[in-house]
Amino acid sequence: MSALARHTVVLAGRGLTKARRNPGVFLDAIFLPVVFLLMFVYLFGGAVAGSTRDYLQYVFPGVLVMTAILAGLTSTGLSINLDIKKGVFDRFRSLPIPRSAPLLGTVLGDVVRYVVAVATLFALGLALGFRPSGGLASTLAAAGLAIVFGFALSWVNVLIGVVVKEETLVTSVAFLGIFPLAFGTDMVAPADTLPGWLQAWADVNPVSQAMDAASGLMLGGPVRDAVLATLGWSAGLLAVFVPLAVRAYRRRA
Amino acid sequence: MTDAIRTEGLVKRFGDTTALAGVDLGAAPGTVLGVLGPNGAGKTTAVRILATLVRPDAGRALVDGLDVTRDGDAVRRRIGLTGQYASVDEDLTGRENLVLFGRLLDLRRADARQRADDLLARFELTEAGGRRVSTYSGGMRRRLDLAASMVARPRVVFLDEPTTGLDPGKREDVWRMIRSMTADGGTVLLTTQYLEEADALADEISVLDHGRVIAHGTPTELKRIVGGQTLAVRPADPARVPDAAALLERVAGRSPDLAGGLLTVAVDGDGVLAEVVPALAAAGIAVTELALRLPSLDEVFFTLTGRTEVAA
């Protein structure tokens, strides 16, 4: 194993130990999707779909994608920002390890958050009556795709976390970003009910593609284009933001 | 012999501020170099350059003969760093921190654990090793910090103000442990704001002010420049002050100053104390305070620079 991979894994283990010590850090990853799912289904379900049961089928794939995005946007950038301010960052940088290993280790360790958040959402969805008709393999594929997309998008936040001084800015950007991204889609209501300008945004919003892909995989329907588009966007985000974040991190003094 | 630590004409600017304006430092292997100066003198910047955390704008910095900008990786294999603020992970236990650093230094898991246990014992943290660092006292944290910088068995250790903010009692513990760090031939660069600390630990001292070295020498040489030590005596009974003053004048050969019931007089050596104590007892003068004081950092700076203001 290369030095980078070896040290990244060791530092990811550090992240997992920290998370185990402070299970509170998972609260927002669990709490937000649960609140959104309950709110959508019981507040809007009757109005939009006529029944909460039908609406749950409709809204669940979108909430799945939003959950994965939230899990990434609310954590990694922030924990990296806090790490840099503490002395331990200096110690890592004075060790004979690749300079990017602490960054990659933190990001890798945070993957557990996506798993926890997505598993919680599925448990609640299934308990409320969500029934994926696409089969187990496709459903797992939808969960995996949502996590890949959320992970790719989280690198935007990682870059912000590395660059800015104020940690509050990291969370503000994350929460400002989530609204146009997650809600500028057909997640809560069919696209043809949206006003024209919002429809135009929803059409180009990559999150729409990810939600369509998750929906197609879990409930049946055409998926190929949406899955490819989501993977393409994920690859593009990673290709741009991983090098930028790593470079900024290595240069941060 | 190659110096373990050497800087030549080190310059570093941050925007309009010049942190280092051409600093030359040197430490022979196995010695402790004290870098003494007030806040903002450039001590931390010099340490950060030597530890490869910051690049200098001009000049050279060498560790074990290796250039810190060109051979950063090789330098990082040889050094240990303890920053001004605890550079350990507060959410982990003391032991987990040391094991983590051992693993990052490519020790095998069992070796990393063994090393962690050895260091916990050496820095008197065995009992606290299983507790989270966030529960540690200031002194325990500093000791863990020192232990963490020793995991790699470094040839050169940088300690940036290792006792700032500690109670005087705790300071002695940390000093004892710093002394043990050079026992196996390691070299230590220590920054401090306390002349007393530099005197207690350093073989040689460089005094830093506004990014320049304004004096260098052994503690004895520096103390000679500044005028040695001061004996302070406070008689318990204010009525006996004149008697005590006469006694001090006889022993020290200079007439003492009196301020608020405290008599102070400059003395030339430690031997004075051995004369004064029995003389006071023989004269029946009870004292509430009796101390041999080093010149304060303020006095050092006043003597060296002629300025009275010293930051912090």
C-alpha cells in the first residue's frame, strides 16, 4: 500500500474513533432527513398526491438523495475547518506523511455518516410503508448512487472548509446551497406544477438527475440516462474539486 | 561537526509585518538552545520554519545539515514538534493519540502500542492514558504533548513555549521532563518568555527582539551582561528593616533599595545566600520573604535595548 493510502486509512480510523466517542455528531445526519420525510409525507402528502401512502412512494427517492447531500454538506468541511485551527493540524504537517493524508482521512472517515443517515432513512421509510418495487439490488444501487453523488458534492464544501477562516461560513454556505439544490427539483411536487423559471432550473439542476435515477431504480422506469448523468456529474465534481481542495490544503499554513 | 540546528539570515514577512528580519541561530548536537523573547519577537515563526510548516522568504534553515525547504521530508523524519497550544486530539485518549502518531510513523500496531505505553510511563501519564485528553489538566496536556513529539525518537525537538500558562509548580515537572529529552543525545530548541526557564534548561540562549537576534551566549554570559541576580529580603517586623539593611550592605558590599518593606540588593553569586541566612538568624531578624532572583525579562531587554517597553 502506498504511504498516502496507508496514512489515509490510519487517519480515517481516527475519524471513526472520534465519531464513536461523540455519537452526537450523527444527530443532524439522522434528524434532518427524518424530519423532512415526516413533514413532507404528513403535511403535503394529502394535498399533492391525495394520500400519504402514494406520496411516500413519490417523495422517498428525492429525500434519499437529499439525505446523502445533507450528510456530506453538514459535516466534512466543518470538521476539516476545525481541525486546521487546532494544534493537531500542525503536528500532522510536521510528520513524515503525505501532506494531503489528514484531509483524505477525514473525508474517508466521514463516509460512515452517509451510511448511518441513509440506513436511518430507509428504516423509517419502510416502517411508514415505502415499498421499492425495483428489487433489492436496484434499491441498494439507488442508495449507493445517492451516496456517491452526495460524496462528490461534499467536496465543494470541503474546499470551502479548507479555504475560509470562519467555521460559521462553512455551515452557512452548506445550508444556503441545500435549498436551491434539493428543492429546485421535482422532489416534492411534479415538475409540471412548478413555475417556468423554477422548471428551467430544475431541468439543468444535477440533483434532479440524481433523484430521477434513484426513483427509476427503486420504483421501476427508465434509468439509464439519469444514472449516467449522475455518475457523470459526480465524476466531474470530483475531478474539479478534489484537486482544488487538496492543493489548498497542502498550501494552507 | 554539523550543527543540529542552523539558520542563516532567515527572513519572513506576513503582509506588512516583518516577523523575522535576518535571524541566525545555531545549536550543536545534544544541546538545548533557548530562544528567549517577548510575544511577537518572531520565536514561533522561527520554529515553524524549522519544522517545515512555513517557508522562509529569504535565508536558509538547516536541521541536521538538511535544508528545510529542499529536503522537507527528510527533515520531518528527524524532528519532533510541540506547538504553543496542545497539538494533540482532544477527542482521543492520551494513549490513542500516541498510538495514532506511532502508526503514522509506520510503526507496526504492536510496536506503536508498546511505544505509547513506554512514553506514557516516562511522562507520568500511565494512569491517565485511557482518559480523553479533553479531561486532562493543563500540565498533563503539556506532558502528553511532549510525549507525542518523542514518538519518532527525533534527533531534534522543537518546543514552542512549553510552559506558558502553567502554574510554577507544574512548570518544574515539565522542566524535569525536558531535561530528560536530551539525555539520549537529542537536540532541543526551546522558545520561552521566561529568563528563568531559559536559564534552567538551555546551554546557550539567543535573545530575539523584533525579528532579530540581539544577544547570544550561555546563561552565565547573559546574566553577566545584565548584572546578575538580586537578593530580596522582607523582615517580618518593619522595625527591624534598618538592621536588616545594614546586614545586607555588609554581606553584599552595596547598599540595598527599600520598597514597601522589601529590601533588594544586587549580588554577584549564589554564595551570598549561604552567608545571609545564618547572619539573619544570628541577628534574630525573622523574615517573611527571602529570595535570590534572576533579572526579569524586562530587565534583560532594558539592558540590551535601552527600551523599557516589552510587549506582554
